[in-house]
Amino acid sequence: MKQIFFLILIFQSFNFQISIGQIITTCSGYNKEFEKMGLNSLSDPKLRKMLEPFYILSDTDYTQQYFPDFYKVKTFNDSLVIFSIEVESGTRYDIRAESRKFDSNKHRITKSIDGRICLIDNKVFWGTYGDMPIDELVKLEVKINNKIIQIPPDDYKDLYNPLFHKDGDIVNLSVSKDTTGKYLLILLQGSDGGGSYLAIWIFQNGKYLKRIVEWLG
């Protein structure tokens, strides 16, 4: 009987530690985590220069200097976007992105004592400024010449409120190619207001290179 009581006590203590772990004092202190994913995380200075205009507001659209070609979406609705692209080299890209309504019961939510959400699944996240997300990006599949290119789930599952379309027009997901044909980008402008961000998945010579993301709000 004493052994059973001891086991119950340990179990209750374990659960208590988990619940306490979901409440922290403040959300501050995570800026370095966001910076690790930003433009400056690119080791190639030339590529940083090429992508910089996407993040810096200017009266002149300097993105056209490096990335003049944008491709039209094939299919889209509230939760699905599909591109089918064939570039001049004969390489074919098939891109599929999917979202769904955010279910907080399927995630570990860490809040500050003032009620702001600081972490989801123990990670910093994009798309809200401390509020509960509405939608989540659950799939990003890329095929090059019918071969699936593996994109790590960590490179898209921290992105929320992707807003695939708005008022019947695709405005938040696009695909672009640079002037040399070396780079192809998938761009997602997610959320709005203070939670808006731009994520860019970079493909170099037909291979997945990296994702970068920074706040726009």
C-alpha cells in the first residue's frame, strides 16, 4: 500500500512540474532565437544582399534587380496552395502548402504570467504577438522533377496564420526565380499587423538550402 501511495505521489509531482513549466514570468529574452532564423543567418554575403530588399521597405522595388520572375499559383483556397512550375532549364517544381485551424489541445502552450503566449511546443513562433494562433501551416511539400525534396518540419511548423488567400486573390504565397536561374524562392507573408512576417525557403541549383524568416510588423 505504501508503494502505491509513493507512486501516486511521484506521478502527481511530475504533472505539477509540467503545468508549472507552462507558465513563465515574461516573454522577453527570446529575441536571440528569432535572430538565429533571420537574414543575417545566411553565411553567403551575396545572397544576403539579394534577399535584403524583401525585408526593407523602399519606394523603389529593388527585388526586381535580382528576382524579376514571379510564378502564378495553379490552385488555392483557404487552406491549400499548389504551384506547378517549369523553369527555363527544364526543371519542374511542384509545390504544395496546406494549413488547418489551430488546435491548442494538440500543442504545448507556454504563457507568461500576464497571459501572453511565449512558446508553442517549447519553441518561439511566428504569426501572432502573444495571442493564440487561428491557423497553422501543417505541410510544405516540394517536388523537383517528381522527386520529393525533404524540408525539415522545423522549417515550417513554427509558422502560424499563413492567410493563403484574401478577398479571392492570392496575396500571401508566391514563388520567384533569380535572374541567373541559380536560386528559386518560396515566399510566405503571414499574418498581419504586429504579427506579420515573411518566410523565404531558398533552393539553390535544384536543392533545398535554407529557410529564413523575419518580422515585418
